[in-house]
Amino acid sequence: MRKVGDWVSGKVFQMVHGRNLVYNACWEDPRLDRVALGLCPDDTVLVITSAGCNALDYALDRPKRVFAVDVNHRQNALLELKQAGIRKLEFPDFFQLFGRGSLRNFRRVYQTTLRPMLSARSRKYWDRRTRFFRGHGWRGSFYFHGTSGTFARVVKTYVNRRPKVRDGLDELFSAATLHEQARIYDRLKPVFWNRFVRWLVRRDSTLSLLGVPRAQRLQVEKNYPGGIARFIEDSVETVFAKLPLGDNYFWRLYVYGEYTPDCCPEYLKETNFNALKGGLVDSVQPFTGSIAQFLTQSRQPISRYVLLDHMDWLSTPKRTPLLQQEWQGIVDRATPRARIIWRSGGLSVDYVDPLTVRSDGAAKRVGDLLHYEGKLAAELHARDRVHTYGSFYIADLQR
């Protein structure tokens, strides 16, 4: 039965990810990443694209190049659309588009101004989806499109039908202190976390909409008492009751479907938008394919790797050869001072260090090539505004 479950879950996840834009916003905290990376002007960064928000964020630190790599061409199409908007739109229209999630007359703006800036594949994708930004209908915002956005819209519908929950969330995002947040959440918790919601967040089909494959769920459940449902419930409690919500644009987005000028990613702030428009946006270069493919095709040395949580997806024995191939590429392309950061749904990762790669003509364990900055990673992880990952890793590659 376990194999059947794995097969069914894999097919559902493949169907969701193989046909859709999954992430309409990045779900990793770049404020922590920028501390961990310590970017300098001579750095070259490889980051998994996701929604492109963080690639643009890193560009503000003025590294030489940011390579945004993703196997899903739709994610790079979104990044390209953001780059086109930065190059061609004025800030009020850009913020309306990607801050509010809609723009009046977007179809015309797209056809005349943005479309010519896109690659052929991205044009083909957006030509059929200008409705994402039309600003009306059940979804109402771009941020309620894509698979993660669909899940957010379903939750919003559920919340809107429960006035106590909706009013409680409004109070939470208006709270002035952590003490007040905790008091409000304590009142809200038994109303929201009912049997149906707990059942929903345990489903692999639900997790697929959020970009969480079965392999990652198993990583969480390996060490977390209560499994994935308890992990999610505890994570949400930490976000709403133990961390300041004032600048938590990640959760605000999926509660309200839009950002505000005071609570948004860095690329949506006018000063940073102007810096990107002034040339920094050109340092971000999308690539569609796997990390291993990019590292094989590119001869560019990489000094900073941002691997998000995708290695959890490759943590099963069947996919270990793919993970090993990826790490061989990382070692081959890494500069002498390369730093690698990643996240995991699990409380600890046991599948990276045992991998074997060739370095300096000899076979070596990946763990023997890495020096972990455990203290810094733990300090940053505790302040993570997203807080949906079990662990965070910062490692320097040592020859």
C-alpha cells in the first residue's frame, strides 16, 4: 500500500507541477538569506527561481550576476514579466501590478509594453493568461492564481464564511505588540483549527498545491511528533503569536491577496525599484532547466548557491543519483570561497553528507567538503518570518 500511495502522490504532484505556475510569490525569507550569503560585487549567485522575488532581492546587494534556475518554465516566465515591468513601467503601475495583483487595462499594457521584452516561450505563456491580472472575479488578484494561489483563495473563502476567524485575522495584522498578537491568536486558535482544517492539511493533494511533495512530507514526519498536521499548526502559531507580524509580507499576501507599501518584498519598494530600473535588474539571468543542467552547460564559476528546499524532493533512494549529480556540478563549478544555503522541511537533514563526489581527482563524501555555520543558521532560522521549514543550513565548501 505504501508503494501505491507513493505512486498516486507522485502522479498528483507531477500533474500539479508539470502543468501549472506553482509559486506566485517566494516563500523563503531573503532578509535572512542576505545575511547568510554576505554578497559582494564579485559574487555570482545561483538561486532556484520560484517566483523571482528573491532573485531580484539579491540583485540589490549588487553581485556580479544572479542566475535564476528553475525546471518549470512558468516560474521563469513570471520572473521575466517582473523584469519587463521594472524596465518599462513607472513605479505606481508596477506596484499596482505586482503589489496589488492587478492592473487596469493590463491586456493593453501587456501587448504594447511588456510582451516585446519577453522570450518567445514566456510570451506564449502570458499571451493566454492576461486574465490573471484583470482584478475581478472570484480570484480578484494575481496572487490567487497558480496552484499555491488557488489554495490561498480556497482558504480565504473558508475564512470569509467564518466571521470570527476573519475578524481575528484582521485584529492580528493590526496588533501593535507580540503580547497582543498572542492574546488574539489564543482566542482564534480553537475556532480555526477544527477537524476539517486538520484533515485538509494532512492530504498529499493539498500539500501538492503548496509545492510540497510526498518525499518532503516524509522528511517532516521523520522527526516531528504529530506529523505534518502538527508541524503546520505549530508553524502557524509561531508566525502569528511569537514573531512580529508588522513586516510579515509573506503571510499578509495570502490572507489578503495583496501587499501594502509598508509590508512588501524589497523589489516593490520605490527606492529599490529605481535601483533595479537603473541597471541592477540586468544582473538577473533566468535559465530553464535543472541545477545539474545549468552547471553542466555553463562554465561560469558560482560563489553562492541558494538551493531553497528542493533537495527534500530528491531525498528518496530512487532520486539519490540525481542529487549526487547535482552536488557534483556544485563542486565542479564552485569558487574556492563558495557558500551554499538550503532549507528542509525536516528537523535535520541526513541525505547530503553521505553523497559521494569527485574533488581534486579523488572520491570524497560531501560532508567532508562542507564546513557548517550551525550557530549562524540557528540564529537566523529562529527569526524566519515564513517559518514553514524545519531547519536551515549554511555551509562553506572547503577544498
